[in-house]
Amino acid sequence: MKRSFLAGWFCCMAAVCAVSCSRMPDVPARAEAIPGPAHSVRQGEAVKTALAYTRMVWHGDSRHVLHGKDPDGLRVDTPDAGVAWRKGDAFWWRTDAANKGMPYKWGGFDTPRGYLRRLQEDAFVVAGDYSSEEKVRLNDDAVSRYAAGVDCSGFVSRCWRLEKPYSTRELAALCRPLTSVKEMQPGDIMLREGVHVVMFLGWHDAEKKYFHAAEAGGIPQWKCYETIYLAEGLKECGYAPYRYRKMKP
């Protein structure tokens, strides 16, 4: 990854206070339906959509793994357990267990049910595609149509019921900036333009220092998940709070 991009991910991770990431029992695949595009969105809808991504359960097998070129010649690396570089990592999807949370896919915009349908019906589709220096350089030209999943800005775009995926460079134009992180309400975001975006779900403490968040993460998660952030920690890393202009209470 580009140095600024990589630094942004690690700075983001430094602000994490707690992460929920336990191994799941072997349970049936399930995914909630999410609403389609709309002119506006309510806070509760945005949060419900976010949780549909982080809490979906799915099963992958060896045919959903790819570390090489897809039929179009684009490099794809699925975030499966075989590529975890850190011993004890709990965020990689496995072929021998039920997996929680949709995998990260560079340029992805799948819905939870659409993701399950693609894995079940298309023999050539693989589960996710993590970022790389080459993908950052190529941007949209590096998006594989043979990988299923969602990236950080595609995740927020779905939560806001947008008609297409907006990049981290485009989301701010749809929003009004907040003067303080303590103004954040459910459905708002912490954004570092061109790097990453995190959705605010609610405050963790009465002093409004820590907040519950959902995101389609990169290093080291590479999936949709929930966590707790130190608000000022993210701000110090270059993230700023925004509210979608068409967000309703």
C-alpha cells in the first residue's frame, strides 16, 4: 500500500479500545435484507444496515479462495486464514467454520444477501479481495468482478442508502462537517479522506470519549465488524466527524 494509506490504517488501529472477535459455532448461513437506494435515510436504518453487514453469517470453501489472477487478469487475494501474517489473528475467514461479517473487497458494494447469492450461484466468485500497493495505484481499474464483498466507503454508501458506491474522497461532499466529535450521532462517520471511513453507532461512555463503531476494515481485520474507538485518538490520526446531509433522526 502507499505509505500514507498504510499509515492511516495503523493509526486507526491504535485508537481501537476493544474488539469483539470470537470463533463462531457451525451455524447456518444467514443475512438480513437491507433497504435499497433512497433520497434520505434515518439514523436507525443506517445502524440496522451496518449491523446486517457485521453480523451476517456465511460459509466459505476452497473454491472461494484465490491468490493469483482472476479470469480478467487482475490480481486477487482473498482475506482467508491462509494469509494471516500475525499468529493468533482472529479476523480471517475460514473454510472449516461459520464466518461472521462480510469480507473486505477492494471496490466492493455487495449487499449481504447479494453476497451470499453470488457465492452460492457463481462458481467463479471468491470471497473478498484485500488491498495492496498496486490496487491503491490503479484505483477503480483494480476492482475485480470475480470477488464478492464490500470496502469501507461502499459499506457507508449502503448504510446511507446511496445509489452507488462513493469513495472516501467523495463522501465529504455529501456531508456537513461537525465542529466536535462529541456532536456525533448514530449514522455519522469519522473520515480520513482518501484513506478510510468508520461509522458511528453510539457512545460507549457518558463522557463521550469512546464510541461504538462499525466498519469494513482493512489492516488487520479485512471484514465488516464492530469495535470501540477512542474518538480523540481517531481525530489525532487525521479523521474528522461528518454527518450525511440527508440523514434523518
